[in-house]
Amino acid sequence: MKQKSTQLVTFFLFTLIGVSFSTNAQITTPDSVCAGTQDKVYGISSANANSTFTWYIDAAAGGTIDNSVTTSNNEIEIDWGMTPGTYTVYAVETTEFGCIGDSVQLTVIINDLPSATVVSDSVCEGFDPTLTFAVTGEFPVTIDFTDGTNNYSTVATASPHVYTMTGAGYTTSQTLDITSVVDDNTCSEVTPVTGINVIIHPAANTGQIYHY
């Protein structure tokens, strides 16, 4: 079972004993993750083998830390939360002699997951149905969907996004399922929308003109 750190308690303890959480501490290139990312690995470069490390995130909504990866905690895993925003991960070293260093920190941006919902117009047999997608996420967003036989893909650069199923050739009503929604951050919708109805009305079948 994973052991999760009590992050805010750790922060207050280090504050009481005078550990510096200064912005002058070492800062590396920010990381970017999708909301809900699990088991993301973080570590200390060139870590002293005889030291131990304590980690915390500056906000509880950010995520939870797994301290069971290594004995010294020079490497950890974080299960990121579902709340988008900018967070800071801190690490504090304690040497084998009990000396506590200043914190090092990393900015981590949690990106929201994309989504796509869609409605279809109803058309007469022989005409191409048009789909209108309501899309969220970092554009462009790629949307894949299927009618169970044919697979389709479209790229939305804004919302709403309109897509005409040119050449679909439907003679009866169909049900579409979205299979994947991926945005420019490579984040994916967890549960794409399914059961989208495309109504195809029978074509007019006009008889011959008669005369007396």
C-alpha cells in the first residue's frame, strides 16, 4: 500500500525549525501534467546517497505524494489531482549529520482534460449529415469517432466545431460514438460521449405523373 505524506504538516514543521522556502532556491524547468495523472516520477539529481529527502506540495488539491519508492526518498511518485492550476513541489534534504538544507522547488502545471459533446442535424436520405461539436481543452483538439463500421477523425481549432460527414452515404439512421478526444497538451478525455443519434429521413419516392 502506498504511504502518502502529510504535506501541510511537513511544511509547518520545517517552517518552525527555520528551513528556507525562498524563491531563491534552485528552480528547474516547469513540468506540465494532465489532471488525474498517476504515479508521475520526480527525483533529486546527483542526490547524496547518505541523505534523506522530505517532499511536499504547496496545496492539498494538487495531489498526493508516494514516499515508498526509495528508502531515502531521493525519488518519489505523485498522483496529481483533478483541479487545474499551477502548483509547486518542494524537496528538503537532511544530511546524515542532521543538517537541513534549503528547499529546492519545481513548478508543475495541471492541465484540465479536454471534452467534446456533439449534436447532429437530421437529413434526408442522400444528404450528408452535419455534426456540431462543443469542445473544451487546449486547441487544436483531435476528435475520433465511429458509426461502428467506419471511423472518422476531425480536428477542432475552436468551439463550436462543425464537421460534415461528406460521402457517408447513410440510408438509415445511425448511432455515433466518440472514441477519443486529445488536446494539444496530449491530455485525453476520460469518458468520451457515446450514443449520438444521426437521423436519416427516407427520401421522397414520388410516383409518375398521370393524365387522363
